[in-house]
Amino acid sequence: MEKRLIFVTSPPACGKTRLAKRLATALRHGVYLDKDTLIPLSKQIFKIAGEEYNRSSKFFEKEIRDYEYEVILDLAFEALKYNSLVMVNAPFTREIRDNDYIAALREKLKEVGAKLTVIWVVTDPEVCHQRMINRNSDRDIWKLAHWDEYLAMLDFTIPENLRDPDDPGSLLLYYNSTDELADQSFAELMNFFKSYD
């Protein structure tokens, strides 16, 4: 069975976690990893450094962000040794639009007999805004207080650069602005992954 590293990604509050957990429940032969699991470690770094907890800050960008991604990918590659599907729930906002990064990742995956699948969660920004308000998380305090500034930092466009013409599973779309669209998209995703069942 062909192995796949699956990124479930989009800007924050678009519905990544809901989709990823739904997929993880439906798919067998898989491992689910969530970058948010690392947040307690990150909070401790903020605390020890005497910095305000702000995951949009320069401190976070410089001292924490890239290490979180490095660790979650190390865990994913370890899991791929033993499992056919490994899913990572994380924004990957910078990485997925970096063609060199994606090319290097695909080469590394080839070494373990795996391919990359990115599931991009397509959601209207205002729907994300409301969901962020509803989830009432301390990681969103700065974002909500500076919504226009924060929104200008994000890219909601579909990352077509990820599409590989030789791999129909390279970029999959999950439309999530309404429950009806989400259910329809989920059925299409499950159709793609049926060979792993």
C-alpha cells in the first residue's frame, strides 16, 4: 500500500481540526498528529523568556514557530516507518507556498516510499472569524483584538502550486463554509482514500 503524509491545512479557525479528527476516525492504518499538542511546551518558552503569550509575535516567529514544525514533521516521518497514512493537522501557512520547501519534502518522502497529500480547507474568512470568536481560546486573543491586521497576514487562496499533475492526491479541497458543503467534500475525500480502508 502506498504511504502518504497528509497535511490538513488552512489559515486558523477554518475547520482543520474538525476535519482531521473526522478523517482520523474514518480512516484505518493511520496516525493523527496535531501541532497544537506542542502548545504547552511553547507556552513554557514564552514564560521562561519573560515574553507575553502571543503566537503572532516576532518572538514566536523567531524562537518557536519553525521548531514546532520541525518536531511535528520528525514525529510524522517516524510514524511513516510503521503506518500507511500519517496526518498532520497544522496551518503550514508559509511552507505550503514555498516551492523549494515542498520539493525537498517530496524528495524526502520518496526515500520512505511515501507521497504528500495536502488537504486545503476552503472557508470564507468571516466564517473563520466567527469560529475563532466561538472557540474562545487564549491563543486567539491578539488575533481577535487586531483582526484586520491579522487578516492581512493570511492568504486564503487555494495553493495551486501544490498540484502535481502526476498525482491526483497531491492537492485535495475541502469546502467548509457550511455543513452541507463540508459533508459533500468529506464524501469526496473518503472516495479518494477508499483504497486505504
